[in-house]
Amino acid sequence: MSQTPRGSAQDRKSNYKTPPASVRNASTSQEARRQKALDEQKRRRAERVDSARQLDLFADLSLGPDDASDGEPAEPVREGVAHFAALLPAAGPAPPPPPPAPHAVHEDALPTAFGSTKRKGKKKRRGGAAQAQAQAAQAAKPNAKWADKVMYAELLEMAEDTQMGDWGTGERADGIPQDLETGWVAVAPVPAGKRCLAVTHAPAGVAGLVPNTTLRSRLLGKCLMKPFPSSLPPHTVLDCILDENWRDNGILHILDVIKWKGQDIADCETPFRFWWRDTRLSELTSLPPPSMNPEPASSQYHFSYPTTLLTIPYHTDLSPANLLSTLIPLARAPRSIPISVPIHASQEEGAMEVDSAAAVELKTEAAAVKSDGMLLYVAQATYEPGTSPLSLWVPVHAFAQDAVTGHPQAIDTGEGPLDVFERLIRRRGAAHSGSAQDAMES
């Protein structure tokens, strides 16, 4: 008797971040949900504009009697404000102020039979297990202000079992947006790391020396590390990716800008947000890393917080030729970034610690940043929190969920979603060139 394979539940786990074999029907497809989300954004924007203009307050107003019907210009209105005097209340003596409320006497302050006052009993301390359980529950509780505020991309749904004539028509679409060349913006290469929010506040001290920046996780909004100094202005919120090797390279990748110096940038369209991000960050001065190694026993220097703010390149030319020749190879290859690292000498016992930024000697090294794929954004879309079909992700490798930890782990499936994306783009480019050739011959 042959042994049967394991159930289909584990087979479904292997499809994590793997493109589905076929796209769903037209009513529930990614294209339909994306168009619905874009229409909803446009409706909300129109409502905000009308509310800001306060058009309803001026709907029933008039400037006086209309005398233009006689063909003569209307006379100016010479009404004053005297007729509004009747609407005012009659003058009279001011009412006396209300008597002050008697001071409430707390029950604990009443005298007891022994001539003393009651003392509030101390709360009993919880036991070790109960306290640990309460702390764990508090740590798992999301921060209502920052939880799920990142615009998280959906995985691009692709299918190769389509005919050339079926692209974009009906249920058997290949999943590639039809207006990819004209209505989208690509971000590549997307670095591997942890998605987070960088939030700054006004420091009570010298800028650049006093901690003013906090990194918060994507799902729960919890702090990933202690606040650290940065050159970012106060009241700024950025969508970031903390590099997976940030302790070795000190890099924080800036993906998008939500707020800058208290000004809301999330309501702007995608190309403007990326342009604003690159322009404003290029104006900032870089800060040197701390001179002291947080791990003195290690011979290699490790960063205690990110010191390099690096923007992720964005691209507006999404033609099939540029995708195949430039963007897709960029999304596959690692990125080499020059970083500044202090020349660290091991501190002996009793040696003087120098924290002055002027005394830090730096050397330049090249850090290799691993790529995790490509992101696609709808050009007309604004920034919205939560998972949205207005942003699509094409990862390099397929992933499977670990059965023990539950975290995604890279698996070797021979090809990844980016390979499927490249093959579909190549087919689409060949179809477009063939259609153009037929049109020229006819």
C-alpha cells in the first residue's frame, strides 16, 4: 500500500507570493478592484475640494434686486448694517455670576472613628506570570495612530494561458495592466528589508544631536528601535524600508513621502510625491555615524541606528523595450551603495570615550543591497493606508510560509514572479510590434 502525500493545506502554503494560474472573473479581477479604488479616490478628492470651497454657503446668496432685465446697469446696493440692529438682544443688566460650587470632599478624607483619615490602600502587585502575560498582551496590541498606515502593494496577478487576442478582454486577461506604459510608475530595485514608517518630531535640543526620529512597524505601529537623531525636519512622516543588513550598512531606504514639515503630501499624485521625495532629501545634510561601536567585542563596526537615508529610484518610462532592457535587470541585480563607516579602534579598559562628531574619522566602503523585486504605482493615485490594488508588487523569488515561525521564507522554484512578468512583457511587446507591422503593410 503506497503512502499518500500530505494534504492540500500544505500545498496552499507553497503558493504564497506565487502568481495564480488564472485570473479571476472580470467582476472580481484585480483590474476591476483597482478601477473601483481609483474612482473612490477621485470621489473623495472632489468632496474635499467642494468642502474647502464652501460652495453650499454661497448657493442662496444674492447681491440685491436684479435690474439687468431692463437693459440698464443695476444700481449699486446702498444698504447698511442698521437693519441688523433689531436682531440683537435688548440691553440690560448683566446676570449675576453663578455661586461657586462647594468643594467635594473625598470619601477617603473623612475622619474615622480613631480620629485619623482613611488612607487609600495600595494595589496588590500582580504575580510574575500575570505581569508577563499582561506585558505580552500590551505588546501585541496595535498602536491605533500608526498601525496599518503604510500603502502596502498587492501581488500582481498574472496568467500565461491566454491568447494574444484575449489580453484585457474578459476573464482570460494576462493580468498586466493595459495602460502600463502610460498610466503607471515603477520603483526598482526594491531593497529587501522591513517595511516601516519614519516619524519625526521637534527635538528639544540641537538638531542632529538630539533623537528626533522613530521607526514604527507596518502592521502594529510599534517602535522598532529607540529614537535616534537624523537630519529630517520635524513633523515628517516617510514610508521606508529598513534594510535587512542595516546594522552593517546603516541604510534606511525612503520609498514614499506622506507628510513633510507638517504639510500633507499623501493627497498628491504618485509622480509628484516621488519628485518631492528626491528633491527634499537631496537638500538635507548627512550626519556622521556614532563613533562608538555598540558591540565593542566585535572587530566589525555595527550601526546602532540608520544614518544613511537612501531614496529608491523611480521610473516613468514603462515601455516594453525599456522594461526588458533596463528596469527588469535592475530589479534582479543587487545595488552597490557607498557608505561611511567610522575607523573604529577597540576601547581598552580605562580609555577615554570620545563622542564628538568632529573627532570621528570615516572611511568609505561599498555595501551590496539585495533586491526584492519591483513595485508598480498608478500614476493618478494618491497615497492611501492599508493594502491597495493601486500598487502592485512583482517579487524576484517565490516565497513559502514557514510551518514553525509563520514567516515567509524564500524557496527555489526555478523561476519567480519577475520571470513570469518578463515573459508576458516580451509577448506583449512582440504582439504590439506585429500589430504595427500589419498596419504599415495594410
